[in-house]
Amino acid sequence: MIPKQPKSNILIFLLENSDHLGLLKSLITFLPGRYGDSELFSEGLYSVANILQSYLDYRSSGILLSNNIDKISNGEKVPPPYYLTTLRWITTVQSLELFFEMLATKKGEQHDDSNSNNNNSNNNIKKMIIFIIELLKAILRLKLLIKTNGDMLVHHSFYVPSKDVKTILENNRNQQKQFQNKRPAVTMSINNNNNINNNDNNNINNNNNTNDDNFNNNNNNNNNRRTLSDQIFEQQRIVNQENNLLYQQQRELQQNESTLIKLLPPPPPKDYNTKTIGEILFIFRPVIYWVSYCIFGKKSWKPWFLSLVTELLSKSFSEYGNFKQKIRLTLLEAKELNRRKKLLFFYLIRSPFYEKFIGDGLLNKFLNFLKKIHIFKTLIDILINYLNVYRTRYFYTSAS
Amino acid sequence: MENFQFEDLSPNKVSKVYQDLKKFGSFLYNHKMGVFLVSFSSGVAYLYHNITQSHKRKQIKLAKERVMTYFESTQKLSEREVDAIITKFIDENKILDKIQTPSLASIRSEKDPSEKLKLTDQLKVSIITKLFSVLYIIPMVTIFNRLQINLIGKYCYLDYVLYKDQEQHSMRLINQQTESNFINSRNNCYFFKDINFSQFINLIQEQIKISLKDWKIDQQSSFEGFLKLLINIRNNFEKKEIIASISSDNSLLKYLIPTEEEIDNLVQSQKTPENDNDIEYQNLKMLYNEIRNIFESQKFYDVLKDSINQSFLEFTKNLREDFESTELKKQIDSIVLPDLPIEMEIPKPLVTMHNIILLPKINKQIGNIIVNKKSIIEKIGSTDLINQLNYSVLTNDLDFNKVQF
């Protein structure tokens, strides 16, 4: 469902200046005691800012989609309409999850101070809260998976730069003023900018007979001697240019059509079975990790391995169709898989890997060495503090 | 290396090793879940890696093998073709007879001293010209034919070889007519065309005339002295700025291919106002342009130099035997060998000889080289340099990892 067009002036003002919220969020990050005494309070503020930001982004996406634009100015795709509602809830949960974790921890610590026997039950509250949050996110994502007909979940946020929204809203205002029915020209300029990252269409196979012929360019006298390699390269360049032009024309044509943005999801992918299994594993990976973490404890390798195995299995299933059945991944799917691959780095700072190999090992030695240099000492202390804080909270490193 | 000592395997040490192994076994048993998870995750990681990479690696490997098989077979084909070309033009058509050589009998019968001198000069020049012609023709034709075959391979067959099992219809970038016009064969060899080959011979002859000015026929020559003479003459042809510069007047390579003007004329002659049917000649022109570019490259110069060295080495190795003195060797052996504590082969001593005796021997060696040309062609063809150059011409330095299968 596409959200309604904003009418309130305050909302319009906020939408047109939503990027400044990022500045506010950065300021909150550096509040005194952000990771110390006032951690809960500042995290609360941060969560509120995040919720506001995600709400504004949700509305901004709605504005873009209702104006028939599915890409923001930096080339990123706006989630399609059938994503928006569920994704809004997921991002809301994500905005609040850290706050709730901290709240549960703080409550636990207060109880610890008054009655140390209640330690376990308080710890259990924290575990239960995290479990509920992870389960809630998994259920929401599962719902999204059903909505997308088993397609890979490629959208995880709906960030829209405020300048894009501002341009559209201004145009709409101008249109109203001038009573014009034509499509706004500025919108087109945004769309035209989007074509920059459409170069994936240019991967014409030019492995052989390419321009890197050693014998063509190594002699100054040769420049005027035209060879067959030169001709082929030139032809390929022309074909590439023509394809590009054709692609751009198609894009422009599509963008001029009012029915471009699909309100309904596409049919199930050809590799439906494997892709769905991959997605389900990806969705439930954090739940599996957290449950096993609660069962086996922080020092056990089992949760770490279970999570990694689930992650790798998910990736294998998701890419199975591509490698075995030659079903090509879309650009968004490839990007998403790449994003997931990058998230694997979190395994380096999760327990017990971090303690075993990084924390007390290499990193500590390296940082201690750097601390000997006077200028770095304060910086290193801050960095170590940040690292320790990041590792004490599950959601900082959960990548869920 | 330290010597192995049995003390190292004393019972205490054996039992310690046994204990350690036992500890390790119990460690594995106590952490069986961990071991299972590690092996399971490694298995999954391996499978994942296999699924993603093995197919492409296999395709790359197969493609490389196919290209290499094609390359090797075409190089062999080229060797046979070069052998056939040289046999036809030198053995059968006696093309070297263009170099007029006076016979020793005619020199002896000549009474006029100035005429006699002129004839002897002509004899030495013609024999050395023949020698240089043969020693240059073999490597030049070999390398050139290879280049031609590999350029044709690049434009006509590489795609087919690469994607053999991909059911892709590869397209020839040049047609068969252009291919047969371009490739030298025993029936169509530009190099051995009358006027062109005469010019090639003249160029060598003129240079040799100058170089042999002080090399009198009644003088004596040592083997080393003759080698120096060969090097001096070779320097006149083989300097990079001369041989690799196709526009240079003294470049021998320019006789291998038609000049740019000749090609332009050919293209123009095929073009008619009604019909623009000169595409195959345009392609031919571009192929020759590519050959010119290769001729001027450093890689080619290295290959050419190496190949010419191979043919000269074959000749000098055989000529050395003519300078060896068996009698002198026997004398030395009888004096030296009985006193030597161990058996050893003393190289045969070399003697000097009159140039009038040397020249017929050189002439005989030229005949030997022509007879044994196949082995020289094979030697040239088997060097790494020539294979590297031609492989890079065929594949255009293709990065197999980037090929889309």
C-alpha cells in the first residue's frame, strides 16, 4: 500500500529536511556518557530519532512511488509498494531493539544490586526480550517473503534523500500553481541521473579480440596502421554505445508510462524452491543463533558455528539456481548477496571467536603497541571502549 | 643434514608420543560436537565453494586444453608447410641458382689475371650470399608462417575452439578467400616471387660485397676468424633499427609481405563504382598491417634473433668439423694421453685453411643445411620464445578467467 500524499505543512517541512535528522543522530552518538551512564537515555533518544527517520523515509518512498519514480538520485531502488508496510514495521522494530536490550540489561543490573540471587531470572528477561524481537523480525520477514512470492528479500530500508522529495514536492506545487498537466521536467532529471549505474547492460563479451593487443600500441609508428583488432574493438564500442542508447531510451519510455511501478509482486522465481529455502534460513538465522546462544552459553562455539553454517547454507541455496540452472541473478539480488557476504565480517567480533583469536590476541597486541605512541593513546582508549561496548550489546553485532 | 640416531626412538619418547596421541584423541572425543560442527561447516563451505567455482574452473581448464591442443597441432602443420615451401622453391625450383656462381674450373681456365680476380671475387661473394640467404630464409619463413597461421587462428578459429561445447555459433571474422590470399603456401608464396626474391638476394649480395672486400681468396682463415666475419656481416642486417624497421631499405623482413602501396593498389583494383566488394581485400590489408606491427615489436625481434642464431649455430657446428685436424689430434693424443691419470676427451685442434679450400666446403655445408632443413625448422619451432609469441598472437593475451562460458 502506498502511503497518502502529505498535506500537513509540518510533515512537508520534515520530509523536505529529513536529512538533517542524520546530523541530530550523529550528535546523539557523541553525547557525553553515550556508552556510559546515560546510555539508556541517549539510546532512547537515538531510537526516537531512528523511528522518526524511518517514518519520514516511509512517507518519502510513498511520494516517490506515487510520482512514478522507483529510484533515488544515488541510483538505489525504492522498495516496491507491496514491501512498504511490512518493511516499516521491521525498521521500527530495528530502531527499538537496542533500546529494549539496554532497558532489560539495566533492569537486570538494578535487580542485581538489590538481590544477587535474582541474577539468572533477570538475565532470562534479557534473553527472552531479544528472542521475542528476533522472532518478531523473522515473522515479519517471513510475511514479506510470502508477499514477494518467494523472491529474495532485497530491500531492508527505504532511505530517500530529502532533496529528491523536495524536488518532487516543489514540482507538484508548481504544477498546481500553473495548472499544468505535463509531467514535471525536474523529475526526469532525477531519473536521468539514475541511469548512471545501469552499466550492467554493457557486459558484452569482449574477452577475445579486444583492444589490449600488445602489438597494436607498442610502436609510435603504428598508430596509423589499422588492424582487424582495431576494427573489431571499434565495432564493439559502437554496439555498446547503441545498446546503451537503446537501454536509456527504453528506460525513459518506461518512466513516461504511468503503469511502470508494479503494485503487485512478480511471479515466483524459477528457482523458487531453493531460493525460498535460502531465504527462510536467512530469516531464521538470528533466531537459531540466539536460541543456541541461550542454550550453550557465551563461551561455546556451537552457536557461532550453527549460525555460520546456516548463513552459508542460505547463501548456497540462494545461489544454487544461478550456478546450476543458469538462472541469472538480478542486479538487486546480486547486491543483496554481496551485502550478506559483507555481514559475515561480524563473525570476527562475535563470541567466542573474538575472545579466542582477536580480542586477547592480535588486536590487543597491536593496539597496545600503538598505545606506546603518545598521540594515539587517547584515540586507542576510545576505540577499545567503543569495541567493548559494541560487543556487550547483542544487537550491535547481530547483523539481523 | 643431521644423522638419524636410534637414541631418538628410546622407549620413553615412544610412550610420550603415544600419550600425546591419546590426549589428542580424548580431546577430539570430548569436543565431538565441536569437531562435528567444524567438519560440517568446512564441508558446507567446501561444497559452496565447489558449486560456485568448480564449474567455471572446469570450463576454463577445458578451454585452455582445447586452445593448447589447437595451438600445438597448427604449429606442427606450419612446420610441415614451411618444409614443403622451402623444398619446392629451393630444391625443386632451384631458386638459389639466381645467384650466379662461377665454377672452379672456369676460374682455373681463365688466363687473364684481372678476369680471374673478378671471377674469384664473384665466387666468394656468391657462395657467402647463398649461405646467408639459406640461413636467413629458413628462420624467416618459419616465423612468418607461424604468425600467419596464428593470426588466422585468432580471427577464424579461436572462438570455435573456446566455445566448442557451448553450442555457440562462432563467426569467422575473415572469409576463406582472404585466408588463402593471406597464408603463404607452396602454391602462393609472396616471398619467393621472382622480382621480390631477386631484390632480397641483391640486398644481401650488395652488403656481402662490401664486407668481403678485404677477405681475399688466397688468404688463410681460421675458424674463429671466419666466425668473426660472419658476425660482422650479420651486424649489417640484424641490428634492431634495421631489421625491425619495416620501412628501412635494408630490412630483410619487408620482402616477406607486399608493400603498403601494393596492397593499396590491390584494394583499389577490386573496388568498382557499382560494387563496393573490396571488403576481403580491406581485411587482407588490415592483416598485413597487424603483421607489420608485430614485425616492429620487441618480442618479435627477440624471436627472430633467436631463430636466426639457431640456423647459424647449425651451420657453424658443422663447419667446425671441417676445420678440425684428425692427424694433429692423433699426435696430441699419443703425447698427452699416456701421461694422463684419467681418461678424458681432448677436443680436436682446429687448423687454418686457404679460403679457396674453405669456399667449396661452405658450399657443401649449404647443401647439407638444405637437406637437414627440417631439423632446423623443428629446432626453431620448439623454442619457448617463438611459442610464447605465437600463443599470445593466437589468444591475443586472452584472460581465460574473464571468458564467459
